[in-house]
Amino acid sequence: MQREIEEGRKEVVANPKSSPLDRRFAASKDERQALVQQLQRFLRLAAEPVRINAYLHAKLEEIEGALGTGIPDRVAKSLFKHAEKALYHDEAALRKLNETAPEQVLARLQPILDHWFREEALPFVQQTLYQSPFSAYWFFVQSGMVARRPVAFKGAQVQVGPEVSDLESLKKLSLHEVLSRLKRQRLPSDFVDAYLVLERALTEVTLSRDEALRQIDSAQLSHSDRARLHRYVAAKGQTETLSTLDAYSWMIRDSSKFKGSVDWELLAAALHMLQQAKREKMQQEIARLLQSRQHPQLALYLQTAGELMLELESRQARERRFQESTGGGPIGWILSHFVIGGGVPVQLWAPGGVSGDRFAELVNEISPKNAKSGNCYLGKAATDIRLLHDGREYHEGMIEVIDAARNFLNISSFDWRVDLGGKEIAYRLMAKKLGMEGEAYQRFLTYFHKGVRLDRRATTPTLFYDIPPSRMKNLLVYFLITTSESPAIVGVRAQLQEVLGESLSCPNLATCGDLARAYQQAGGKFNPQRSSEPGYGKTWRAFQELQALFEEKTPDLRTTRPLPALADYVANSHRLRTFVRRHGRKREDDPARPFPINIITDAKQNLFNVHLGQPSTAFPYFFSDPVRDLYRPLFEFDVQLLLWKGLVEFPWHLGPIPLAGRKIAGVAPFPYVPFPWLRFVPGFGWAGLGSSLLLQHVLATDVRTWWSMAMHSKNISSESAATESGMGLGTKYFNLYPEFQTWHDMGVKVEGPIVGDVNDHFVQVYNEARVNNTGIPGSRGVKIPSLRYEDYRYSGASIEGFRSWLITTHPEEGDYNYRGLFMAALAAARENIYIENSFFSDPLVAHMLLRKAREFRGRVNCADLNEKDCSEKKREAVKIYLVLPDSSDKPIIDALGTADWHDMLHSKSTAGTRRVAGRPPRCCTLRLGSLTTGTAPPGWPTWVRPMPLNVAI
């Protein structure tokens, strides 16, 4: 029957529409019942492999707890394959296994376990520890053992004596003997506690200025190193102290820069000087600990652990093998080995930890410095910090900043969409320029909430957000003139109402602010002979004053040209811009100047917002895009908007296209044009068209960040408040619809002096983007001047608040401090790490998290715990949580991060990883947990029940 079923299956696959198998089963109830019974028999037979797997999982936990280190999934899977091959590789073996007593099954598993541990698991663990200095270090702290004597790891300078056990001695023992020996050799309960006390004491070692100078004089240093250290310490000031974190700040600040910018000899000399002080402290602390702990091996254990700590601390500042490499991508990896100095410390023994004053000083040391303004982005007070948890809160925070701004608005936007959300922000900014905000803008929305007819021929109104953005100016100017309390506008409004005999109306967009009756009475040209006619002169004076609103000075009656509607006045971009500058909002700190709104938006992202076939203002039946549909109306309202770089990355500025790249000797631009000229250069004759362009791009752009060429900043700032988030401007980001809230991203709204740094950085980047944007495409020839730093200062309250920093990344200025500080914070973390991010694509972060997971496990004290409980405690100690979207809006970036994600998941190091939905709205939470398999059958150990698995919920 099984052969018949297989033949039927093949026929169904070959010809799905004709299925004799379906007809046969439809007619044969007995055969279907037979198949169900066969399935039930297989399920009963499968119970024994499940019990075996549960036993092996529990045995793995016991081994990991005894060794003090995890066994990766790929090594563990080999054990399960061996068991399957030996015990239940086919149906006959399954039947035989089902008839075997549990004691005999366990006896058959024992040689499989012994062989796997001796030939695969132990060699892998031994080799991994021997090749990984920091893993070997934490392994020694936890177990007091090394991979193989006489050193803890390959190339170690600290020697260990025969008193220290090693894994090499376990190779000839059975697994039962290994577990028994490890249990006997387990460190006494207070060894790890004593180590943590010693580690804390060494971490907190700092030198005052006078102490540092004495150490320099007594240290074995060259004359030049001693002189440079003297100058460095003297420059630190009278009250400051020096720690290893201060020395590491040079390295962290230079984590992605070219070799030579860090004085490596000075760094090594500073660490050598501090290590002399730490060794003195170590001897004092060990002597103090031995007074209360009487154990003959404790002194050796603490001395070895302390020396290993000092060796790692020193060598990770000098040798690439002891650092976390920052080379990204194939180009970055290759050049990091020849040209670029790329590395950050793996372990930072930071006084006070990440939240201590020392780490705050590190942030100050390597925080951005704007040479153009003279401003250093040191820790400044934030009088109010509010987290924006989702798009709705982000949208509300943005509106608060826009409405509360009194002197200026600066906006950086990566993604600006031509949809309801993107239009709404653009319209608010246009209304802000007119002085309409808060309740006034809400009244405007209420007035037109039913929409407006597009022209006289339209029979139904067009909904508000379906109105073309280029025509929104008709509604805004009409509403301002009919509601403003400005004396100039009030006077004109009264004159128009008098000659019309009624209030201004907006019957449709084309004739919004209808003046047809007055226009017919006035005619096209002023006739002085009719000035005495009743109402004629009054009508012309009304048009004269109305035209004066849109010009620099009042025209005489001969140059006055009446128009049939307000919409006709605002149709002229120059007139509209003049109107906004004269009668729109003014700066409160300088009422003679218009209220400025400055915007930088990414030009590359605009390519993704082009919609073919969607009507637009410029090309109604071709395509729409932000430049034509959103940015041009903003230009007309005197908003200064710049595009950051073009769709193609160049090294210099050509014409109106914003281009950037590398300069030769910091002065002359590197020649890079869209032509394969490189193949004509000696030595590059082999390069064809594609190769020439690619190599030209790699040479001309910054090889460390050649893949990131966009403006990713997303913030809005005023003179007193700022928002920062990972979201752009669009409906999908704001979660405006209750039934369609799919986007999740964190943001923050701050008030206080820290806002001054946000504006300072904005002015710097804006002026750089402006260099070739004096007439960018879409600006309609508007000359965009550079910004002055003094016009964009913080002017709010200066009371004390939470210390905050503005951290940026600016590759063109050689500024990579965000990445360096982020990695430094991970390296200094001691208890937990929580990361929430929209993307996970940097392998540097994944590698660092794996290292921190091993460290967190290594800090666990397993005294008085059995092996299984020890393994469980170590898993619980790894408090590393990642909140990531199930899928982001960049599939290529998701694909790049997948490998690193699975590496972490299957390393058994990240016990608390989470991946939650952001977009689309489906959830996939991944974690390492436990699954209960039920009660153990007679003859099986009782601890078989909990079976740790990778569980997808």
C-alpha cells in the first residue's frame, strides 16, 4: 500500500487536475483508517527519540555548567546526529528501541556521549578558548582553569604554573570522570566574589595630577615618551585625575580614522604608567582579601586573574588581535589591514561603569567639536526629556515644537513622502510662515475640512488632503486675509468688503478670494477721467492697497493691475514670497526679520518617493515627487530648503547638484567624474568601463563609509526645544489611522541648553549642503544664503537639568564619534544591555554582544549550585535584549543582518534576545527558553523533564 501511495503522489504532482489517489480514498474508508492507525503507531515509536533528545539536552546543560562555558548549537547538533544514527536511523531501529529498557538505552548512549565529548566538544571548546583571549580570561575567572598550560591563551605573556588545571588533562577521561573531576575542582564559594572585589578595586584606580607626574618620573620610559606624558598630564588641569579610560579615549575617538592620527606610543606609555599604580593596588588588595579568606590557592588565583586583566587592558590598546575591528564590508576589511586603523576596545574597565562620572568625561572628550562655530558638544542640561514611543507621539512632539517656535525652525528629514502625513507637515510649515499656528491652524482645517471645488466646472468638492499642494497657497492666503488682525491686512480687508458689498468668499480653488464684481467695475487699466465716478476711485484704491501687500512698496494707480481673485495674486511665486516676508510671522527676538524655516532633506531618498503615473502639479499625467509637489510650494512661502547630495555620489561640487567627497591634501578635490578616465592612468589600463567607475568611486569617496552616503538625521529644533527620531515625514511613520498603525520607532523630545548643540550642528551641515545649492533644481532660482551661528542660539531657560549629549556622525568631517561611543558603552557594560533599533546590520555590534554575553556568564558565581542550576543561572545572567522589527522598510539591510542574528541566537550566549514586530504588523519573538516535555518514564533520570530549546513564539 505504501508503494501505491507513493505512485499516486507522483501522479498528483505530475497532473494535479486528475487525482486517482483522491478518488480512491474517497471510495475507501478502510484504507484511510489503516493510514491513521499507521500514523498512530509511528507517533508512539517517536516518543522514545523525544525522550532521548530530552536526556541529551539535559546532559548538555550539565556539561556546560561543569565547564563554565557554552557549547554552540552546531557542535551540539552533531551529538544528536550520532544518537540518531546509532539508535533510531530507520523504522526497524525505532521498533527495537521501543522494546529496549531505559537502563539499556542509557547504557548505549554513554559511549556516544564519551566519543562526542572527547573527539568533538572538548577540542572545540579548548581551541576556541585558546584562540580567544577574552573568552579564556573569563573562563579562568569562572573555573580557575585554562585551555592548555603554560598560558591561558595563545601568545599570552602571563605564565600559569602546574597548580592551575587545564582542559588538556581531561582528554583521556570518560565523560563521567570529567564531570566528577570538574565537580571536585570547582572553585570555592568565595573565589569569584574575591575576584569581583579585586576587579572593582583595580577599575577604580585613578591618579591625581601630582601622582601621575611622580609615576611618569619613576616609570621606565624613553625621554620623548616622558616629555609627552608630562605635557599631556599638565594639560589636564589642576583638579582632574587620570584613568585608563582617559587614555582609551584617544583610541575610541580614532576608531575609524586613518593610522597615524593616534599617538600609539603615548597611549602605551600612559597605560604603562597607570599599570604601575594598579599593580601596587593589586598587591595591597590581595593582602587585604587574604586576611579574611584563608585558602592556599586564593592568592595564586587572584594574582593570575589580576595579571591577566592588566595584560588584556594593555594589549587591546596596541594589538589588532585584542580589539574589535571596525572594518566594514569587503573594502573596509581589506583596507583595515593595510591603510585604516580600525579597532575599539573589547573590554573597558571604566571607573563607575557606563553611568559613572568617568564615562561622562569620556563622552565629553570624544564628543563632536565644531571648529566653524567654536562649539564643543559637551554634556549640557536638558530641563525636560520625553521619550516618544511611537509615530503618534513623535507626530505630537513635532507639532509641539513647530507651534511653540518663536525665533526659528530647523528641520532635518531623511524621508519626506507626498502623502497625507507629508503634506500635513508641509502645510503646517507654510501656515507657520504666515503666523497661523495652534488654534488658528485648527480653525483653518475646520473651515476647509469638507474640501473645496477645484474650479468652476467641478460639481463636487475635492477632499482637503487631495488638493494639489501647489494650490494650497490659495487657501492659506485667503484664510489669512479674511482672519488676520494685522493692521495692514485689516485695512485692505475692510476696503475690499466695502467695494464688494460682502465678505470675501472661496467658491473654488481657481477663484478663491473672489474679486470678480470689483474687477468688472475697475476694468484693466486706471482711467483718471473716471476718478470722480461713484465707487470707481474707491475700487481702484482697494486694488492698489491689495497689490501693495504683494510688493515691496505701494504702486501708484497707473501701475496697479487689478486681478479677479486672490488666487491670481498668489499665482506669481515672487509676489507670494514678498507677501510672506512682509506680512508673515517675524522673529520675536528680532521683529524686523522674517521667521526663518530651514530644511535639509536627503536627495537620494527622493528617488524612492517618485510615483510614476500619479498626477502631479508639474506633470499631471507623468509622475509626482517631493521636489515638485512639496518643496516648490515651500520655496514660495520663503522656506529655505536644501537637498543633501545627489542620487550619484561625487567628490566635489559641479553646478547646481549637491556633491561631496574627498580632497587631495585636504584642499584640491579628488577628480571623479562620471567617465571611466581611470583606465587611462598608468597602472590601471586593465580597468574597463565598470571597473574604472567602481575603482574611481572607491578612491574618491571615504572607503570606511562608501556604502553610507545619505543624510539620516531626522529632527526638528527651535530656540528652546527639539525632537529626534528614526522616523521620516509621512503617514506610515505617524500612525495617523487607528486601524493602520504598523510603524514603531523610538524618539525623544528635549528642552534646555542641549538644544543649542542641535541647532549648532544643523547650521554646520546646512552650510555644507548649501555650497552648491545657491540655485538647486526645484528652488526656482531662489538664492539660498548661508546661516549664521549667532542667529540660531538657544534662548530658553538655563536651569539645571539632566546632563545630555548630542552625538553625531559626520564622515565628511572625519567624525565617527557615534559609533565609537556606542561600542565603548557596550564594552563598559557590566550588568545588562538593552538595544532598540530599526535595523541590525553592523557585524561589529553582533560580535561585541557575543563577547559581552561570555563576560556576563563569566561573572556568575556558581558556588553551591549543581551543574544544571549553574547552567541556568548563567543563561539568566545574560541580560542582553534586542528589540528589532520583524522586517523593516529596507529588505537589503534586513538580509545583511540575518547572518549575525542567527550567529547570536545559536551561540547559546544571548539568552534574552527579542525580535518584535514593527512593520508589517506580524510578530515573531525569538528567545532561548525552555519547553517542558512532560514526566519522565520509569528508568529515566528525573531531570530529563526540562528540555531547553530555541523556541519561536
